[in-house]
Amino acid sequence: MSTQEMETLTRETLQGWVPALASESEVRAALEQAFDYRGDVTLTLKNGERVVGFVFDRKPGKSLADSYVRVLPQDGQPRRDIAYAEIAGLEFSGRDTAAGKSWEAWVKKYMEKKAAGESNIGLHPDEE
């Protein structure tokens, strides 16, 4: 899949996607998508290790070796910084908790609750 095709993917279509990571630009574009994704991803490292977790940050550098993705592992292990160069595979494995939800609709609902005097309303969208 080309970088341009990846850019047109919506949140609803990312779950289950396994992008090709054949070139540096594909690796960078796929990890940018992983950062925007609000679900867990599975990273397969070149040493065979699999890391399942939420990508909460990325630090792009000049090369793949000095570019890092930061992951909160699903198993509760400490946060990890993983060099792009260490990543052999990527799968959008978890459900995107923001898929199909509109930010504007959530803000409207939040403001309605607040105007109605509710005080115990969370700052996070409801889970389905």
C-alpha cells in the first residue's frame, strides 16, 4: 500500500490492518498512523519479540535508527521506547476507541450535562 493510500485510511478501516513496511517512508507513515490510532497495536520486532500496546508518542529522527515510537504495553510493563529500525511488523490489533465517534457530538453531550448541573461527568468519551 502506498503512503498516499495510507493517508486516506480512516479510523474505522485501520483495525486489523497490517501495513507493508518495505521502505523507510512506509515505516514512518505507518507509525504516524499508529500514533493517531486510539487502540492497541502489535509491533513485531526484528528479534522476534511481540509488543502489544498503545502508541502514545513518537520521536522522528534523521534515520530509522534514531527515530523512536513510545509504547504503553498492554501487559502493564513499563513504557518502552522502540527504535523504528527494530520494527519488522505492525498490526492495528486493538479496537480504536474513537472509531465512529464525533468529537463535536461528544462536546455537545458534555456541555448539555454540564448545563444541566451534573458534576460527576468525565473528561473522556464514553466507552461503547
